[in-house]
Amino acid sequence: MPNFLKRIIGLLISVVVFVLAFTIVPYIINWVHPPTVTVIEPTIPPIQTSSSSSSISSESIKSLDLLIDEYKPSQSPFAVPQYNQAPQIVYKGNFSGAILHIEGNVIGNEEVMLLFNFGRETGIINGSRSAPNRVNLIKTKNMGGLFGAGNSIFANVNLLDDELGSSSSNFGICDGVCTFKFITSSDTAQVARILTVPVRVNGSFGGAAITSMKIEYLCGDTSNNCKISICNTGEAAYDCIKDKYSPDEANQWHENYIKNLENK
């Protein structure tokens, strides 16, 4: 065989060996020492602040417990006598964050969802509707809004801006999931009752006990001029504002309340 053919064949063999070394060998290495996968556990995001307030310490975050005893709904939780026993808050000022943390336990063998009420607004936590009187259970389950038998309940609502399953009355406005802004910054005192009602998948109230509702909030500037307080059980809104702030503040709230009724 001529020498030049031997050289060509030798060159081809070298190329093949080189290619195999960079394709097959890595697979062998990975088989012997497979690459590791890091599993990142989900965490609840903290209250976010603007870049200008990055120096705010965790001590600036205020908290407020809303429940004294665990809550199990009656079959008429929104009837006046029962609803008036729900926790009522009064708030005022400039807020940059306000998160409601909800805990509870499922009782019985049925899955439950959480109906959340803040004043005149109602929605399904991590839920969605498919019709005014029908919850989309598949979407709600995928969104984490169904809690199974024997499980603990952990849920959060961003009171400044969050998406919840729509109520029956506003389904046509936002088609299944709505954006809610429960708390807005205000120079005058505002009041609202807060209620988290467990609902079984068959539509009846109950199936779980709510053991804790806690608000963590942060003021929008360094003056720390925002405040959320809880009213006495069954206390009228006017009396609560008068007690927590002043008679003038209560009169201003009442005047605004009457104007809002007249404009509806």
C-alpha cells in the first residue's frame, strides 16, 4: 500500500477517535457520576418595598392577630347576627404592603375551598369560577385552592393587590378570576369586616376550622404613618373609629359613608 494512503487512513482513524472521545466519554462519566439536581423549595415572598426603602428593617413590619378563638362557620355566616361577629378592622395611612396569613384544619372527609370576604368584596382564595353559580374545581385545585381531608390550611391574601376567584355578582366583569385591591392608602379612617369561610365542594359552608388570621403590614414611607387596628367584637364602625382615632374622624367617615350610599 502506498505511503500516502496509509497516512490518509491513519488521519481518518485519528479523527474518529477524537470525535468518540468528546461524545461517548461524557455519557460514560455521567453514568458513573450522574449530575445532581437542586430542588428549590417554594417560599412565601416577603412584603416588598420600593428601592428607596431598602434600608427598612424587619422591625418596621407590624402585625395584627384577628382571631381570638378558632372559627367554624354556621350555615348562614353572612346573616346579620353572625356576620356582625366577624373581625372588623379600622385602617388609615399610606401602605406599601399588607399580607393576610390564614391557617386552619380540614375537618371531615370532603375537600374545602376558602371564601374570602373583605367589607363589600368577596372572592375565592386561589380559585376560579366557570359560571356565576359554579366554581371551576379543576382550575381551583390546580391553583392550590382546594384543601383535602385531614390537611392543614395555609393561605395568603395580598390585601393591596391580589387575584381571587370572582364572586357570583362580579363574574361577568372579570370572567372567573378578579383582581382585588382590598386596602388602599387613605388619609381618612376606613373600616371593613374580614371573614374567611370554609366551603365544601358541594357548596355547603363548613368542613374546616380557621385557627388563625394574621395581618402583616408595612407603611409606605419612613414616617411610619399607617395603622391597622381591630375593633371590639360587635362594635359599630362609627364607635370603633371614634375609639381608635377621634370623634372628628368618625364624623368624617360617616359623612363619606352617606355620600357613597346616595351615589349608588
